[in-house]
Amino acid sequence: MRRYWVGSALSVLVMTFRGLLVMGANANEGTSRSTSVCGMPRDAKLQETLLWDATRAAIAATQASAGAQDFMANVSRFDRTVSRDGKVIASEAPLEGAIVARRPYITLSPDVVAKSGYVVDDSTQVAYYAPDADILLSPSFIDSHCFDVQKPTSVHKEWIGLAFRPREDHTGVKDIAGTFWLDRASNELRQIAFRYTNVPSAYQAANVGGNIWFAHLDNGRWLISQWEIRMPQGQVQSRIMLQHSQARDQTMVSVEALRVAGGVVQSVKIGNEVIRLTSP
């Protein structure tokens, strides 16, 4: 039996130290469907297409904003360990400071993700990566995922979701599935929630994944106001099972806790203007 800590300190801490993304979005409503759409056909009558257009417009704005102007953000970064039922077991003191807002985190390239996935095990540590604008706007992401309209949750009845999941033929890669959550009335992007796929069932049951929340500034700009990534901590047990007179190796994975790292934007400075944010 060996204990493991999964989650690259590099990828997580870079994510929490570089956490602001400026965005903008707008789109119209459409009709609904009951079946999934794989890839994204350019059919303006499909609600999936209209929701994706709104999501894509917001994400594309991040690329245009990244090099256009520097925005200073005051960010409170956190790193804590929580139990399976959400109780905090250990927590580092929050770190606050001003950062130049560029991208929320460093991740892999679209080509590497398409081939190798979002979870990388190099035998010394397991790194969990999140999707960024380049990945989500890449043809490989669209081509390798299916989309369907997601009904709102009881918590946010005013939202509507565009759920995404890997295609059935996209096997052997630790991919992501999740939902782009948009405001039902305005079609503005509010949150991206994702989880990792093709990982041990214990990881999925423990909700290993991440969330990114969005805020709308008074000047019309959008930004990421909070983000987090959840990584498993637990045990891996290897044992030999005798089956039909043959010895077989069996690996058992358990998740005892989650390491949750992320950041919260307290305020943002654009030129001489300081805008304070509230938690989503």
C-alpha cells in the first residue's frame, strides 16, 4: 500500500497567483432540443449552437483582452484540505496581493490535451490541469465533445446550462465533462463547472474537478471573480487476486480528502478606477 498526494503544486499555485480573466459576452435565445449534439453544427436554430456562441464570445474576449491592457487585481488566494463531507481539515493562511491580470492559470496546449488529457502522472506526482481559452476554442475540443442543454438547478433557477462531455469514441484520455452555465435572460456566461473523466470511480464520486465563476463589471467588462480546483488525497492499494487459478494484480483507490486551491478577486483596478467585487 502506498499513500499518495495528487495535484501538482506548480500547476495549482500558478493558477492561484495569476487569477483574473477579462471577458465579454452577448447572444440571443433559441429553441430547445432533447438530444445531444456532437461537435457543433452551424445551425442557428439549435439552442446548443446559440448557447455555444454566447459562451465562445465570452471566452474569445479573454484572448483579445490579454494583450490589450494590464489590469491590476487584488486577489485572496487559498489552499485548504477538506474532508469528503466538506469539513475543513487543514488550511493555510490566505495570501493577498496585487497581481497583473492576464490568464487565470497556466495549463497545457490544446494539442497536448487532445492527445494526453488533463491529468498527467510522471511517477513522482500527478498534475491536474484546467481548460483555458485556447483549449475551449480549439477545434479539437469541439470535435471531441458532445453538447446538450442542461436544465437549471434548484440553486440557480435563473440559469441555463450547456453541458459537455467527451465523445464515446474519445477513449483512453483523461478528459473533462461539465457545464457552461449562462444567465437565462441575457445569455451571459456565469460559471464553468468541470470534472475529470476516465479516472477512478472514487475520484468521480468525490467530485474531483474545478469551478470558475464570472462577474460583470459596471463598465461592461467581464472577469473571473473566483476559481478553484479540487484534487484527491487518499490511498492506492495493490494486491494480487487469484481468479480461475490465475494471479491478477488489482489496484484499489480510495479518496480520504480533497485539496482545494484557488483564489477570489477582491477588487480590480482599471486605470485609476477601482472596482470592488462581491463573492458569487
